[in-house]
Amino acid sequence: MRELRWIRVLGVVASLLLAGVPARAADAATDAIQAAYAPYRVALVRTNAKAQAESERAIADAIAAWRGVVERFGAVAPPPYDRDARFAATLAEVASIYDEAQRRARAGDLTGAHEVLERVRDLLADLRQRNGVVVFSDAMNAYHAEMEHAIAEGPRLLDEPQGTLKLMARVGTLEYLAARLRTQAPAALQADADFAAAQRAVAESVAALRAAVLAGDRAAIDRALAALKGPYGRMFLRFG
């Protein structure tokens, strides 16, 4: 009886410890949301590439996948989202964004459709954050945000006093976030040779930017900044 009581106590302690650990796609809702994220990534990439027919197909696929999420979980929020008063509203808002993106795409406004679709990434990231859920997409999003800042602000920084040093600070952040794309990946991805190659390509694009900044070569810096998007985009499309 004493051993049985200890087993029960250890079980309770283990449950309490696990309750404080952020989830890593260990629940059905998160898994479904992440599965629906795959066609979303395709839609984001296709609209950015201004591919009309491919964009419309990709958005339709994303809508169908998201409809499945709403049908399964929209009425009753499952753990760990069951204490989130905004869960159902977030699912509905994502669906509304997809509808708007589809209307814009059908009207030929692929730029507008892409900009609208960007909001889905932010909504889902916020949903996970407020519910203590962690997935690999969070590391991808962190790198993407800093990459976009570097590309947009890099040329302006170079025109400021000590601009090279300021840009190098951005490069350091990119290096850290690029490394996290490897360390934060789940075991299955870390064992995937294609994933390793994709992550290495991202890291090499950052290394090329660092070399250009150290050399003080403005033309090379501009080329390296422009070259950041390609490796990230390919990695995002498949693994993000």
C-alpha cells in the first residue's frame, strides 16, 4: 500500500511538472493547425511570386484545410486552448482572412492577397504564445522577422554614422536565429538530410552578408541582403 501511495504521489508530481512545460505539437488541435499551415505556406509563397493560377489553387487548399480545423475544434476548444477566451474568435478571424485573400487573388490583386495572408502567421503565433505552445514555426518566424528588418533597414543604416557597425549588429542577430533553426528543430527534422541542407543554406547566406559587411563592400552588401530571401523562402515552403 505504501508503494502504491508513492506511485500515485509521483504521478501527481509528474503531472504538475509537465503542466508548466510549453507544448510542442503534442495535442490534436496544434497538430491539426500545423497540418493546415502547410498549404498556407504555399499560398504565401505563390502570392509573393505573383503566380495567378497557382495562388488561387493554393489559397483554395488553405481554405479547405482550415475549414477542417474549424469543424473539429471551433465549437469546443480542446486543451491546451480550453482556457483561451479568444480561441474560437481566432479561428474565425483566420477563416475571414482566407476569404479576403481569395477575393483579392481572384481580382488579380496578388500583392494585396499576400499582405492579407501575412496576418495569419501573426495570429497563429499569438495564439500559441498565449497558450504556452511551442512549435518549430516560431523559430522560423523569428528569423523571418529579423531578416525582413535587415533587408529593409540595411541600406539606410549604411548611410548613417557607424552604419557598418549597426548593420553588423543585425547580422549577429541573424546568425543567432539561423542557428536556432537547427537547434529548435524536432528530432525528425534534425535527422532529415534535406532539412540540414536547407538550414545550412540559410546560415551560409548570413555568413555571406557578414563577409560583405566586414569587407566594407557596399555592392556586395546589397547583393548579400537581397540573397537572404531565397534560402529562407525555400526552407519556409517545405519545413516552416
